[in-house]
Amino acid sequence: MSPSEITCKAALATAPNVPLEICDVIVSPPQKGEVRIKITHTALCHTDSYTLSGQDPEGLFPAILGHEAAGIVESVGEGVTSCKVGDSVIPCYQACCLNIENVQPCKFCVHPKTNLCQAVRQWTGCGIMKADEKTRFRKASDDTPIFHFMGTSTFSEYTVVHEVAVAVVNPKAPREKTCLLGCGVSTGWGAVYNTAKVEKGNTVAVFGLGAVGLAVIEASREVGASRILAIDTNPEKFEVAKKFGATECVNPKDFANEKIQDVIVKMTDGGVDFSFECIGNVDVMRAALECAHKGWGESVIIGVAAGGKEIATRPFQLVTGRVWRGTAFGGDKSRVEGPKLVEKY
């Protein structure tokens, strides 16, 4: 029996800077290479708020936001082989086309140095599905088509995603926790293990103590970093940061007459081995780079800045050995690495 349309509740983003509207939507059956998921748990990421603010150059409206979730496969489309009805899954905004029967992996997924799968990117960036270049959502009241968001759209009781964006995980793992692996936790852990490759005894500075920053701290602790500096302008976050593994907490507001990068350089005898920017602020990105140690320090940009923003520093900062790099989803090949992280839990 073929899947039929489902009517369910969703939080609809109708326009920039307009509160989400809870309404009935119609979710179409999955087509070739697609999976329909019943979302059981979804988290809120700053990127959702960023797109709703209108600053996202790829932001489309009306749309169903949400990209950090967990759920159960409700139905699958033609040709889907890597998951089945009833599987516990994490929808992945960063797709991965490895290890799928009859799917030729893209050169990005095959390459060991990146996770930027291109299998469906040109369609997810336009809020549509690859099979027919249309959306699977309609507003129940007037049949208005609704765009997908980041290929996931998890602020809906049911969603349709590409097979390459579905990570099958251990059904025993609590979905109220595995949902966080859809973005923040995986990004932070991956930035430490895949992008920076932090080692035991290294010193680390983390700018921004949201979910991503805390995940960076936790992973750095597990690696065995000797010092982990947690930097934020909100001191109420410091207690939690220390529970996750921060050895010291720094509030830039306590040093009104000094640049925070200069403060950290003094605290660490020349700078840290690795720094991570987890906010999306270009000025903080510069500070993170400039607090990295001359000769070998590396700074990783994780936060997404507003459209049109540019980063800047003196070229001499790089000439003298510092490395500036970025990461998306922590470099994790989502469908492959996500289940491993669940097993680690």
C-alpha cells in the first residue's frame, strides 16, 4: 500500500521577523530517494533564529524551519535502501551520500578532507526536493506551497527528507538527547576531533558558550587539553561551562581597556594552541585568531556570520604561522559519524 498524504501541525515561518504560526500542513508522500519521518523531538538552533531574522541570504518564505531533531521513519520512497519504516533516525542538514546502494558517491564524500556532500545541495538550498524540484509541504487552509529548510524542516510533526540526509541510529538511544546530534553537539565535537585535531596537553580557547561552545569544551576535555578557556560576555554561563570541562572562564567586559585577544595571550604565555569561534561574529573571529600562538596556533571558525559580513586581520598574523580555518558540521560525514557518536553515548 502506497503512503498517502498526512495532515499535521507545524510551526510555519510566513515572513522575516514574524512570529512562527502554528497551523495545519499537508505533507506529501516521499518520492524516489526520499524518506518521510515522524519527528518526535526537535531542538532550537541559533541558525533557525538567524534565518527567521531575514539575515540569511538563502532564507525563503513561507518555510518550515528546524534542523536539529530525531524521529522515526514513517514511510520511504522508491529505491530507498539505507533505512526502513520504524528506524530511529536523525535528519541531517549536511547530507552524506556514502554507503547507499545504487548511489554513486560525490567527489566531496569520497574525499577524506571534507564532508560537504553535494548530492542534493542545489535543491536543498532552494527549499525543494531533487526528484521533481517541488516541495512536499502545503498549507492545509489554502494549498499554498511551503519551502523546505536546510533539507530537514523539523518544526513539523512529519517531514520529508532525501535518503542521503538520514542517519539511522541505535533505537535504544533516547531521542530527546540524540536530536542534539543533528547540529550543535556534532558540530562542536567534530570541530575538535576532525578539524583542529586537538591533542592531549594542548591549550584551547572557546568563544561563545552556547550548545556548540559547550560541545567544543567537552570534547577538548576528553582529548586531554591542559587548559580550556571559556570566553563569554554572560557570566551566568560560566558554571555550566566548568561542568563541561572549562578550566578558566573569562568575561571580556572585565577588561574594558584591553582587547580580549591580548588578555588571553598574556594568560597563556603567548597564546593558545587552538581557538574556536562559536558565535558568528566577525570581530570575535579576529580575536580568536589573534589569541592563537605565534608559529603554530590554529583558529577554527564555527559560527555563521550574517550575509555580506567579511573577516579581517593583519596578514602578518598568518605570515607568522597562525592558521585560520572553518568547519561545517564539525567535518563529520553525517550518516557515517552520527551513529558512532550515538554509540559513544
